[in-house]
Amino acid sequence: MRSFSFGMIIGPTKDILPQGGRKCHPRILHFSIRAARTAALLLALCLAAGSAGAVHAAAEEETAWSAADSTASSAETQTTGSTVSSAESQSAAAGDIPLPEVVTAEPAEPPEEDIIEDAEPPIEVDWDEMKALNPDIIGYLHVDGMPVISYPILYSGDDEYYLHRDVNGEELYAGSIFLEALNSPDFADPNCLIYGHNMADGSKFGSLKFMDSQEKYDANPYFWILTPRGNYRYKIFSMFRTPATSDVYLVYSWHGSSFLAWEKMWRESSDVKTDVPLTAQDRTVCLTTCTSDENVRFVVFGKCVSSKKPVHTRTIADGPSLQDSSPSLPE
């Protein structure tokens, strides 16, 4: 049974093509859910222990300061003149300890209001025909602003399988468009990674880089993922070049504040100006391909803006249910 990510899994990338190949593909380290769950438990225990220690230390410090204040007050009311000078001398000898500084927490940013932008998909897909062609076809990607990018999305649970195989499973250097192995094939994860080669003839994701223009973005900032269970419209909120070892290739299993901060970080990194609001419950997709620099990738992020969102269709036998109500891990 393949492992799903728990919390977030960091994925360094490397070139897995032959030495002379111009295309490259990000890889992700696989961790077992049991190991991740154990790590999360240890983290929670450490956090709890740290919090308890801090509270105990704070209580002891408060008691000490109360006692000191009481003693000082008593001495002040019972002594004058030289007695006061003596107390001051003793205080100076002992060394004055400054009162702890009170730090006021920064007010939290108000949540951004989500958006719904429903529309009819620009194409139709015959799913009976697609499934007859290859059961590994789980969706269909269509980019409105770059309609040459219009391909089936495949999923095998193995990032190398469709790297150099076509939609029929036959060997082909250009490969196919496929979903990251750690993602759930229903597109319901907080963030999904979809890979495609940067082909010189513009096929696959060879035209993705041409979207990096404010004019093109403003004209049509949407792409679609069509599936047998529903059609989902995504609005692009960021596009940029990033190192192959970037945190872009983290895979989140749960929604929450860490995921939201991660989203906002990439929105701020965008080459084009976007005003798409982001929330902790977003479902996002990252389209990613290589560039002429083997150490750099080009990525396009979009969030689902359809009123109907992807939902998980299965659970893991030896792990928690992959449902939207699953609690977030400790941050």
C-alpha cells in the first residue's frame, strides 16, 4: 500500500532524466504515515511539555516578584533617612533586576473573503471513452488562456511511470501530464502538483512559460480540471520561477493556518499582480515544469473557485479518514 502524506512532506527535487536530457522532473520523498504520525505525536508532546514548563516558570517568577514587592513596601514604610540609604546600598549591591517587558501580540490579519466564480467549462469530456482508453486517466486539464495546454491527467501512484509514457502507456520521451504520487487522485488535497515536460515544440507544458505576462493573466486567469465527478474551475493566483528544491513541492494533507501561510507566501512571489483572496480551506493546484536551467522550475498556482469543490472519495486503511473535517496537526 502506498503512503500518503500526513501534515506536510518536504520534497527535494532532482533531475531523473538521462544526462543529456533537457527535461527534468521534481521528486518527492515518501514517508510512511505511521512514521509521520509518530513524529506528530512527539511534536505535540514536546509542545505540551514546553507550554507546561513555561506556565510553571511564569508562576514561580510571579511569586518571587510579589514577595519582593511586599518586602520593599514594608521596608519603605518602616524606615527613613539613613535606613533608606542602607536599603538602597543593599539593593545596589545585590543588583537591580528590571521588570519583565510586557509584549503585546500583533493583531491577527482579518480573514480574506472567499470567492465563487462559476462558469460552464469550455470543453466536454466523454468519460466512458477516456476510461476505455486508460483507467489511469483521472481528469482532464484545460488552460483557458493557453488552450494548447489541453490534456488528460494520469495517475499511477508512481512519479516515474508516466514521465516517459503516453496516455496509452506506450513509451514516449515527451511523457504525459500526471498527478504527484503523494496526492489523492480526487484532487481534494489542499494542494495538488501536476507535472508536465517543457517540450521545445510547445507541447505538454512547453507553452506554460508563455503565460508569465500581466496582459495574458488579466485577459484570462483561469484553468479547468474536469473529472467524472465534477468540473472544477481554478483561478490563477501566482506564477513564477523557483529553485528545484523549493518549498513549492511540499504536500499538505490537512487544511489550516500553516497551509494558508504557505499559500500567501507564493502569492507574494508572483511575477504578475493578482488579487485572488486565499483561505485556509482552499483547494489549490500547482502546474509545474522545468526550464532551460536544470536547477529552476516554472510554476503556476490556481485555487478552485467553483461552488462545487473536489471531495475525498476514499480513506486510508491504516490512517485517519481523508475527510474535510479531519483536524489539523499542531503547527
